[in-house]
Amino acid sequence: MIINWRFVLKVVGFIIILESLFLFSAAVIAYHYGGDDTLPIFLSGIIALSAGLLLEYICGFRKKFTVIGRKEGYVSVTLSWLVFALFGALPFFIGGYLPDFTDAWFESTAGITTTGASVLTDIDALPKGILFWRSLLQWLGGMGIIVFSIALLPLLGNGAVQLFDAESSGLTHDKFRPRVTQMAKRLWLLYVILTFCLIGLLYLGPMNFFDAVCNSMTTISTGGFSTRQASVAHWDSIYIESVILVFMIIGAINFPLLYLLFTKGAVKRFIKDEELRWFLGIILVATLLIAVGLFLEQDLSWFTAIRQSLFQVVSVITTTGFSTADFSFWGSFYMLIFVFLMIVSGCAGSTSGGLKVVRATVLVKNTIH
């Protein structure tokens, strides 16, 4: 199997250059807040920029590729994610916030993949620039850094289609596919608009502007990194919980479906979407099961039981990971439900991880028949 490595390395180089620009933006935030993380983040940006320019120089700045196969697409996407996480770890490591590079790479990988697992133990003590970078990693990973690159990289030519097919899940079946670059731009524009709407709504509550920006990026990306050690529970606000809950659900819905709803007014198609119905139905059933259990066993009021149950259910099924209660103490019955929700997760073509509801639905239907 022959792979066009010049194409692959050119894509990786371009993505590293993009990453350096985002690192510089995080350095500006760090400088604005006067943190000691300004220099580590800036140096990380310089290193990333140098590496990206070197790869572009080796592969040819003006070289265009018109005939690219699927194997180049898959290899490019795989290497891009690995390398992006690698350079994303530099601020944590250079700044000494995670002196073990393995831990730093883990934190960066958890961010860019929107997994949300963290090895940091005192989030509240981190400087603003590092907190912003953690959130930005998840935001970029939510819609996909490859999709973002396709929207900005006309030099890929036909290679853009192969990259998009390798990166996307549940997106290519829509009518958008013949114009992949336009589709990528539209989906990212929708992603940005939703993010700004969420920032405004959170800022209206008890959050300050910085927390609103960071938590908005990690909510719409269903990543779950928070600026507070106690996560969403820090604010103890029904308003904040409600807004985040709604946008976690939005982030877990098929984005082309959302695009058609907001731009074409395709309400009937949205309502009749079978995957969406299953997704919302699972949330409803799981919430009621857990709420009844909490009401009977934990001596909670109905309102508190439903409030805690609904938020945790949505956070888990969307693979976001925010929390307002420690459900690890609720018991094995509830843990089994949450494990099931984690596996099923959100809709295909969304920012959530996991198996996806559409695959679980097909599995159930085939098993019954």
C-alpha cells in the first residue's frame, strides 16, 4: 500500500500552524490576566509554528494535491489528532503545571478528544491562560480540528473529501457532501454562533465573563472541562444548570440536522428524526428511573430528585462529564444505568462520543427481528 506521505505531512504541518495561532491567542489571554503562564504558552506557540512551517517547507508551500485516496485521509486524520495533542501538551509541561510529560499529553489528549478525563487535582489554582487553553482544546476537538482545517484549506483540492470522510461520523449521508468545504464552513459557523449564544446566557447568570467563555466552549463541545474543581456544582444555580443542560443536548444532536432546522426551517424533519426521538426518549426514561429511586431512597424532594437526575443523565449520555452531584455514592443500580448511557451516548454527527444512538437503535432492531 503506497501512501502519499507528502500530502499527509502537509496536512499535519498546516494543522500544527493552526494550533500555534490558537496557542498565541491563549498567550494573549494569559498576558491580559497577568499570569505566569504567558511565557510557557507563548513558547509553546513558537515551537508549534516552527514545526509546522518546517513540514510545509519540506512538502512544498504551493504544492496542490488533486488525486488523493482514502488511505491518505485516514492516515492524515490519525496523525493530526496525535500531533495536535502532542503540541497541545507543551503549555502544561513547559509551565510546570504537569511536570511529567505523559500527564501533560494525557491532559491535552483528553481535551482535544473531548473525553474530559483530567489528571489535574486543583483546577481553581490554575492561571487563566492554562484554563482557557484547556477549554479551547475541547472546543476545537468538539466539531473536529480536521473539519475546521477543511473549511480553511482550499489547497487540499479533492483531498478535502477524503479527509472529511475519515474525520466525520454520520455527516456524509446528507446532501452537503458534494461541497465539503462549504459544508465544513457552515457547520463551524453554526458551532460558533451556538457558542456565543451560550456565552451570553451564562454571563447573564452568576458566572463572570471568563468562566462563561470557558464553560461555554466545553459545554457545546460536550467535553466537560470546567474552570472550577467542583464543576457546575460550584455555582449552585438552577439557571446555570438549566442553560448548560439545554446546550449539552444541543451539542449531542446531529449538526446537519440542526443546520437544516435553523436555516431551512425543517421542523418536520427535525421532529420526525428517529435517532433524535430515541435519544430524547432514553433521557426521559433514565431520568424518571433515577429520580424515583432518589426520591424513595435518598429522602429527597421530587424537585431535587428530578433536578439531580436530569442533569447527571444528560451529562453522561452526551459524554460531557459535568456534575452537580456525586452519583458514585448513589449505588450500583444507578451506576449500571450511567454505564449504559455512556455507551449509547448522543447522535451521530454530533460532538458527543460513544457508540451513538443510531447504531444502538439498529442493534436493538436487528436483535428483536
